[in-house]
Amino acid sequence: MSLVAALAFTACGNNEAKDTKDSTNETESTQTAETTETSKDIDKLTVQFVPSREPDEIITVTEPLKDMLKDELSKEGYNVENVDISVGTSYEATGEAMSAGTVDVGFIPGGTYVTYDDGVDVILTATRDGLSVESDDPKEWNDNSPIKNIDDQVTFYRALVLAGPSEKGKALAKKVNNAEELTWEELDDLNWAVMGPTSSAGYLYPSLWMKDKFDHSISDLSNAVQADSYASSFSRLATGQVDALVTYADARMDYADQWQSEFGGKNDIFDDVQVIGVTDKIMNDTISVSKTSEKMTPELIEALQNAFINIGKTNEGKEVIAIYTHKGYEKANPDDYEAEREAQKMARDAN
């Protein structure tokens, strides 16, 4: 009986110890879950756009993105208190802010991503409508204008070298439309509007076009000014302050109304502005994230990918991302930007 009592006491003690251990494990599990849940609370997520359009216009159009992003991230388990949207003063300023971790998410071109990829990760590539002309011959663009969108979705675009309605601009457009070759001296005699040196369409690829055709680059031009936006470039082109500019292929469609109503153009933009050069294909814009942001984790990156893809599928979301002529997003592969890296290397060597 004493032995039975002793065994019963031992069993009871073991059960109590097991209960205590289970209770401790349950408490630790609950604390871990609470910690994980807390880590998904984000006070502020900073999103910045590059100034490829007028900054005030970008801020106004993208205002609804704040609530859209918060709603979509909440479906991924993230509670974001505030989404702060801003526009960088330049492409480089946005890249530097992301590298420093002061901007979490950036809508930036592939060229800017590649320049700052030590501190920036690409997570999404934008898709766009294709265009009614897909050729590297500038005469074809002029012969088949006005350019229109088609339903086919593409992950690339081209940059165009455009001549305006000034006397010098018209002279070069006439040569192109007569299938005559341009010379470097003729290009160098023009006044140019260009974008920052990491802008794919506004600097980098047109510079490579010049290198390939004339063994020179944008940095060799005698009279080139850096514009703060494409709108500013077109405004200068309309008034004759510049004779030529470089931009993305469907820019004339974007500024068709403003050309006469705001910029001072005399005729339809497709009549006043002619193509004199066409670049190689360029990968579409990116949504990228900061590598140095303390809040950026693999889980948050996946949540952001899902959120932006879902936003791009809604009518309200499409209205917002149309500011950059984006139609939607697909997950990005950094290897897709190897051509961009090579292009930048070639541009640096050319300079």
C-alpha cells in the first residue's frame, strides 16, 4: 500500500509538472503570437514618386492610393497607421532617399533602380498598353501618327528623340521624313531639354542612341538643360526655348491636350512634334523598396507585391496608376534588368 501510494504521488507530481510545463508553453506561444502580431503594426509607410509628371498633379492623383494601400495591406495582416506619399525633387533624390532608408517604397524607372541597387530592391515591374507603332525607324512613327494604344500588354517601351516646331526642329524632321541621315553637327546645333542622368527615357537610352549613331552622347551636347519634368520639357519645346527633347514613346499622347491649351503649341502635337530618333527597348518602370528601411522584411515585401498587384486590378486603382501610364504589375526578376545595367555601363564608358 505504501508503494502504491508512493507511485500515485509520483504520477500526480508528474502530471502537475506536465500541466505547469504545458501552461508555460502556452503562455510563451501566446506571447510569441502577440509579438508577431505587434511586428505587423506600422506607424508610417513612406512612398515616393519620381517627378516624371508635374509634382502637384502626381500628389493629387495618387491621394486615393493611401487608403487603397492600407486596405490591401490589412488583408495581408498589416496594420498601417499612415501612408505618406511624396514626389522627389529629382530621380536621383528618390534613389538616394531609398538607399538611406528615409523612403520605404519608390515608383522609379529601371535606370534609377539599377543605379541604386546597392540600397534598393526591385519587387514589381509595371505593365503598359502596347503602341500602334513598334519600330526603331523614326519615319514610321511620323508616317503612322497619331500614335494610339493597343490592348496588348507589354513590359517594355522605347524612348523617342523629338524635334519641335522651331525652325531648326522642323529642318531635322524634314530630313528624317525624307529618309535622309542626320549628322552630329546638326544635333549639336540644337537646344535640348533632357532629364536626370539616371532617367532611362529622358537621358540614358537616348544617350546610347547618340553613341551608336554618332559616337557621342548627351553629355557632349553643347546646349542641353536638365528639366524638372517632362511637362516642363514640352512647355519649352512649344515656345521654342528648346528645339528638341528626349522622352518616353507615348508622352505626346499624355500631353496632347496641354500642348495647345497650356504650353502654347500652335497645332496638334503630332503635327508640331516629330520623331527624329528611336531608342532600343527599355524595361518598364518599377516599384522598388529600400534595403535599409528598418521595417522592410521579406514578409512585408510579399505583402506589398500582393497589395499593388490587387490595386492594379481594380478600376479605382487603374485610375491612380494611370498617372505613369501603368496598367498593372507583375512580380519582378532583378535579372530582367541586366540589359539596363549593361546600358548604364556603356553610357559611363561613353562619357
